[in-house]
Amino acid sequence: MPDHTDRTSGDWGPETLRAALEAAAEWTVDYRQRVGELPVFPAVEPGGVRRALGDRPPREPQSFERVLADFDEHIASGLTHWNHPGFLAYFSSSTRAPSIVAELLIAAVGVNAMLWRTSPAATEVERTSVDWLRQAVGLPASFSGVILDTASTSTFTALLAARERAGTAVRTDGLAGGPSLAVYTSEQSHSSVEKSALAAGLGHRAVRRIEVDDAFRMRPEALETAIAADLAKGVRPAMVCATVGTTSTASVDPVEALGAVARRHGVWLHVDAAYAGPAAMVPEQRANFRGWETADSIVLNPHKWLGTSLDCSVLLYPEAAPFRASLALTPTYLESEDDETNLMDIGLALGRRFRGLKLWVLFRCVGTDGLAETLRRHIAMAEAAAARLVDGGVFELAAPVSFSTVCFRAAWAGDQATGDRWNREIMARVNAGGRSFLSHTELGRRYVLRLSVGSVHTEERHLDEVLDALHRAADELSPGEPG
Ligand code: PLP
């Protein structure tokens, strides 16, 4: 591979770039073919990768060939392979091939979509792809939105708008001296809701963790009681956050009923559908989303289950005005006469990546039918895996199967500590095998294993493999003694 850095620009010339792209493309295609043979979790000790990278930056340019070889040897070998077909932990995700190519194009043009005029097409592609997503998940045309980095940022941004709508004048006066505010979310919601409250200056104590029913869904009557109690104390409710697809069990809060409570009290309703949102593309799953069209804001992450690369989180809303009211601020040097939306007005960041392109490329290259079919397949695989787990008699479900997520544990009639230890050891044994990767959670104070299907690479045989590994580990490890 040629290795000339242009002495004037300090950048590669076209031949060097072409050769590097070809080498990176070759590596990428090869990696995608062999990732299933690699251990999902790398065999590295903490600090090992850093040591291999060396202490000091090189003063002289090195060839990309060498850099790529080191990437392969020291970096790729130290990755947890999210694109491994046996990756079933957390909310498993994967990068669909078109999104890889889109990332290349995004980097190639390297635009900043802060204002319409700083890259008109970037703003318009983002608005188009968000609208295509809105249509695909069946939300009304009144909804529009932006693409942010993560669901945590989207929920935080929604809370800032909700805080302003709650009648506070935080934008002008700050929080000091204002009313106490409260945020309502279920015991099962993601920590990003709590973190948003911390970041928005509401404080930890402002978060009301509302009780759930035995299927881990927020109870509307408990929400009503909590809001009424706060109002009686002079606390102002700022936001209700319902979740469709909670982090542990993928349970679905009754959004319609919770929305009715929120509306009765004039409280902002945010729906966290970060994981499960894309499933609204599947007609048989639509009922899970009933009522979300009444929300003031919704977050769903194409980077979780739709197959875009991280990061791509879509924040949707029927009205942009509250978002602008909370954060829009245009210094003279960013003023422009164009009427088109300036997406920097929604949210904290000024600089904005051209994320819309990867969603647009995905829609173009896969199509909504193809995307829905993958989601449907994942849900069917998870349901079949759950049925087989229970059939074996060793494992029991710890929660109803929801979307593509299964919570289970090896059933143990003895004391809880022993049962928990057994389950922990089973998971460690399966993960150590390198063929599958599961994660855990806690439900009803008991240690629970989770399996979530979300990768385009996962096939039936990978679920066969993990089920075999689970049964083998349960057989080999005795619940009575440490393994
Ligand atoms: N909401 C839910 C339901 C989640 O499960 C997660 C993460 O898994 C998040 C929000 C946070 O997502 P992000 O990493 O995009 O901030």
C-alpha cells in the first residue's frame, strides 16, 4: 500500500486513501464473515489493550497497513462483539450492512447539520428519514422530530421541555426559588429517566418510582395517587415517563391509561420506547403502543433494534414549540434568514452529525417490509426459545415474554441465596464458553437471566446453541455447592 502523506495538506493523497478504503473494506467483509467464530467476550485482562497501544503518539506518520494490522491484533481482539450472532445480552443490537456504508459516506462528507444552511441536505434528509420512521411506526402526521445520540439525551431533552411547560421560568430565572417539581416513572424504567432528573436539576428526590403490577407494568391508579399527593403538598408534576419495552423485562406500561392520568393533571407524557419502538412496524405488535400517539414526546432508538450503527436515537413530538422554549438560543453569528428548521434549536448540542443519512440508507436498502420482517423473526425466535427453556423443566420464566426478550432462571425450590448463586454460575459458565453472551437483572430481589434477540446475524441455530449451553451448565453445576 502506498504511504504518502501530502506534505502540503498533511492528508493522504487519493491513491493512499483508495488503498486504505479497500483494505478497510476487505477487513470489514472478512470480519462480518468470521465474527461468529470469535469469542463473543474477549480474553483480555484490564489494562492489556492500553499496554499494547504504547504510551506515546508517533511523531512520524505510519502506514495505514500497519495501523490496520495493529487494529486487528490489539483492538479488534479486545472487543466484545456486538455483531456476534450469539450476542443476546442487554438489548442486543447489530449494524446492518447498509448502515456501515452510510457511516463511511457520513464521514466522507463530514458536514455539520446545526443549521439548515450549514448543510441543507443534511437537515432535509434527517427530516425525511424521521418522517419515514414516523410513518413506519404508525404515528400521526402531526409528529416530527430530530435525531440525537442516545435515548438518555432524548429523554433529558424532553424533560427540559416538560420542565418549562410545567409553568416554571427556569429558562430565565433558573431553578432557585421555583416550585418543587416531580417526575413519575415506573420502578422498572431505565436509569436514564432518573439521570435526566439529576441533570435537569430536579434532584433525585423528585423521581417518583411508581409501583408496577405482576407483569411489571406501571399501575395507573398508583400514578394518580402519587400525583394527587404531590399536588396536595404544592409539588408540581413535570413529567410522566411511560415505557414500552422496559429494560429488564421489556414490559409495556399501559400508555393509554397513564396518558389519561397525565392529561387530567396537565402533565407532560413522555414515552420511552428506546428498545421496542421499532416493533410498532409489525402490525401484530401495534396493540402494545396504544395511546402513544397522545404523548408529548417519544423516544425510539434505531441503533438498538433496527440495525443502524450506534448512535441514532429519534426524539418525536407533536409540537416543537416547548422544545424551542426550553433551549433555542441563536447568537448573532448563527443567525440566518432561511425559513427551514434549524435542528440545533431542539436540544443542547450545536454541532450535529449527519445521522439522518444512515436511517435513510437503511430505509432505502432494506425497506419497511424487510425491517418489519426481521423484527417479527426476532420476536418469533425469542418466543420459541422461551417455550423450549420451560419445556426442559429446569428453567422457568421470571416474567412474561415481551417483544424479543426472555427473563428466566433455573428453578430452585430451596433457599434464595443458593438459587441465585446457581443462576449466576450458570450464566458465567455459558458466557465463558465464548459462543453466547447473556446478561442478568434482578426481579423481585431474585437474580434473573436475560436473553434478548436483536441482531440481524442471529439465527435459530444460535439459540439452539445457547439453550444447549444453558442446560449443560445447569446439569454440570450443582446448586448446592459453589461451582
Ligand atoms: N430506555 C430504555 C428502555 C433502555 O433500555 C435504554 C438502554 O438500554 C435506554 C433508555 C438508554 O439508551 P441509550 O443508551 O440510548 O441512552
